[in-house]
Amino acid sequence: MIESLKNLYRNLREKYRFFTSVNWIKTYYFNYKMFPKEVARKLPVYFYGPVKFSSLKGEVKIEAPIKRAMVGFGQPYEIITKNKGTSELFLDGTFVVKGHIQFGKDYFVYIYKNAYCEFGHMASLASSGKIICKNKIVLGTFARIGSESQLIDTNFHQMINSDTGEKYPMNGSIHLGDYNFISNRVSIMQKTKTPNNCTIASNTLCNKDYSNFGEYILIGGIPAKLLKKNITRDWEGEFDTLKKYLIIN
């Protein structure tokens, strides 16, 4: 009897913590602004904690069965328990969701007009992460990015050849393959392309196509280079744990 009461108390406490972690005002506002009513009422996108909507002129496309809380902005899935209140979303382009995805605390997501950003199922950007998309950024299935990392597909400013006056392209594209494990403080710049089953070491700078190295590789450095072959995160071993803690039912 006592043990049953303890379990009931724990369940109620967890439900209360979850309920109070959701920013219900921003959650309802975003869903009913961005989706038709039949989709919005299912609340597929949840916001946790404070967030500034700098622009919501773009569109969100969910190319998967619609479920509650399948997209979590500021989702508390990491060991960090507090946020700085700096989360910001600027959405003027197209954001495509292929399944359940997560953003950690204090994210900055900027998708420019006519730009395209796609997250595969179980792709994520951990706490204090940054995405600046002015052209095209695509994350494959289980492309999971560590804290304080950034994906930027633009130079921001026009660069020219000082001899000829030739203008270099300002914007490019980024494509991360399936089952990519990106560590913390990684900078992923335009022209980056990774193969499936790629691991990127902490504090790495990526700025080119690494797919010619093949799958099951570790790259790292400034700029990144091949460090090791025949290595991968144990995705199969972690699958049940990831599903339990990351997918809201």
C-alpha cells in the first residue's frame, strides 16, 4: 500500500513538472498560427521555457504522422536544468520535419526568406545551439548535434577576389547524413556534407564534403580531417533509452 502511494506520488510529481515546463501560451499561439485547425489542435509543436518569436512569416511542413509534442523547442532532455531565457525563433522560410525532433535550451533558429531547413526523424540541436539558414540545411535521421554547436550556411558578407573583382558565393548548403553524432562546440559551415554514420569530435570546424571517406568514420580538427575508421555510436544499444526520454507520448 505504501509503495503504491509512493509510485502514485512520483507519477503525479513528474506530470506536474512536465506540465509546468511547457510554455503553453507560445505553444498554442504557434500551432494555431502555423497550421490548419485540424493539425493545430493536436499540438505537434511544443515550446518549453521562454522564447522570442522574431518572425513567423514562413511555413512548417510535417512530413510524418501528426502526433502531440513531436517537435520540442527547448525540450528538457539534457543534464542542464536551467535556461538563460535567450531562445529565439526567426522563421521566414520553410522548415520541414520528418518525425520527432528536439531543440535544447537557449537555441537560436534563423531560417531566412526562401531558405529551406529540414530535420530528419530524431534529429536534434542541443542546448545553446545555433542554426542560421539562408539557403539550405538538411539533417538526416538521427543526426544529433551537441551543445554550443552551430550550423551556418552563409558568409553573411560579400567576399570578392581582390585582383579580379570576382564575387564569391555568399550562401551554400549543408547536408548531414543519417546517424551522425556531432559533439559539442562544433562549427558546421556551408559546403559541409557528411556520410551516414559519421562522428564529429568536439571543437571541430567542418567546411567541405567528407562523404569520400566512407561511412563509420570519426573526423575532427580545424579544419576537420579523418581521424579514425570503423567507429560509430551504439545507436541500436541506445534506441530504447532515446525513445523513452525523447519521444513525448
